[in-house]
Amino acid sequence: MKSLEEFLSGSGAPADLQQLVLVLAKTCGEIGAKVRLGALAGVLGEAGSDNVQGEHQKKLDVIANDLLVDGLSSARVAVALGSEEMDHAIVVPGGAPYLVAFDPLDGSSNIDVNVSIGTIFSVLPAPKGKTPGDEDFLQPGERQVAAGYVVYGPSTELVFSLGSGVQAFTLDHAGRWLMTVERMNIPAAAKEYAINASNSRHWQPPVQRYVGELLAGKTGPRAKDFNMRWVGSMVADVHRILCRGGVFMYPADLREPDKPGKLRLLYEANPMSFLVEQAGGASTNGHERILSLQPTKLHERVAVFLGAKEEIDLVTGYHG
Ligand code: AHM
Ligand code: MG
């Protein structure tokens, strides 16, 4: 099996970007080691603090963030780092010309119940000739030079793209990442969908219509039965879609009209949309392609519809 190092050296990516991916992988391996030990490593439970978005932090949110900040800044593989857990980007003097945005520990509600969680990352080019700040992260997702995630599940997998297909690597006992999928692919048609249905009474009419038609199955307008899955960790839900197809949705809803959904554009929706498009799928906010959106703030939220192309075209079309 091809190692991550072998894959990267044959990828044609610049040496400093290869190094960045290796440091990300190594650091996520360290996070994974703590996740695996769980209560034995004393990493479960609340940290007793809130992040900039007013969310209660879990111990592992903070531990994963610290490991990524330390790992990436000491290796100087990027010049600025932005995180779900940090109010503002931090600068790494002398770092390579990349900006890395990450969700250090995605799926926080699953940490304490031993369900798959992950780390999501997005790599953008840094501005030339200036010290970067939050505003330099506000680039459309189509400018990402790399994006991916690590899923801490029954096995630990790194899934990423350098802009030419999506590859998956599995971590072995010796800490090596070995290629286990050469090219992930999302079929255009789907049989499965993921949405938090407890919010259904708050959905806007296009989402009500689309999901209603999926629920109606064989006897409805789609004349086909659909299965439903919702892990509650975006990493795990998107990983399933990259492995066996389907659709993932986190729509905006009518409760808070000013809040466009729950997920964050820069370190959740953009990197996942990059992977999904690289695997042949599609991703929109219900109206526009997510990767074309011009971000306006570091912690901006966005509605997300991603996965099988035919389904995403349909539900986006319902939004008019
Ligand atoms: P987090 O980054 O604080 O863990 O929140 C994001 C998570 C996603 O992983 C997941 O898709 C979603 O929130 C689940 O939301 P819900 O609690 O509505 O099921
Ligand atoms: Mg998250």
C-alpha cells in the first residue's frame, strides 16, 4: 500500500504544501490517540469554558485545538491559523505562505458517547507582502489548495484533496498513514439522506417539500424509497456519503432568520464542499454553489446541501 509520504511526493504539490499535510496528519494522529483512550486519558467531559460562538467547550475541543496550534505553528507550515475555538486568527511568524482554518473537534456532542468525531481543515493561499489577519481568510472556497478531514471512528482515516480527486488513508498501529481508497466517488443518484428531522417544523417550504417527497418513498412523486441516517458529526455523515453516496443537509430555518444554518462556512462547509465536488458531487446553500460564496467573516454560518449531484440540483431548484 502507498504511504502518505509516497503519495504526496508523487502528487506534484509544492514541497511546503506536502509538509503542511504531513504535519496535519501527524497532529491528527496525536488527537486520535487521545480520542481512542477516552476516559483513560482524562479527555472526556466539559472544559468549563465557552468559545467565541457562545458554545460550551468540551475538554477535547480545547485539547485538539491546542495540539493543532502547537503542531502547525512549531513546524511553521502556515503563516496564520483560524479555528472554530479561537475568536481571531493567530499569526505564525516565518510560516509558509498558507492559511489553515480548522474545526479541531467536529461533532462535539458525540465525544462523551464514543461515537465518531473528526477534525476538518481548509488550506488557502496567504496574501503576499503583509502580515495576515482574519480578513485574509475571507476567500471563496474555490481558492482552497487543499482540504480534508480526519475521522476518529472504528478506524482513523485521513480523507483529503489537493484539487485532483479525493484520497483516503488509514492510520496503522505504527502511526503510518496508508492509502486505502485511491479515488472517492459520489454517484449522481442517491438512496440515502441525512438531516436533523427534529427541526422539521422550522424548515422553509422548499426543504419541507423536498424531504416530504423523500419520505413519501415509492408511493410519492419520486416513486422510490429513501433510507435516512444522521450521526450528528458532520465528518462522519460526509464520510458515509463519500463512501457510499447520499445527501447531507443542514438548512437555515425559520427560528432565526438572520442565522443561515448552524454550520460554519470557512472550516466546515468549504472544505467539505471541496471534497464533495472533487468526488463528483455538488454542494450549495440552497441557492448558490458554496465554493463560489464570498465569505464576510471568519465564523460565518451557512446553510448546507451536499452530496449526490442529481439530488442537490433538485433541492436547489426547489429554492427557486
Ligand atoms: P460542532 O462543530 O460544535 O461539533 O457542531 C457541528 C456539528 C456537525 O458536526 C453536525 O453535522 C451538526 O453539528 C449536528 O447538529 P445537531 O446537533 O443539530 O444534530
Ligand atoms: Mg464542527
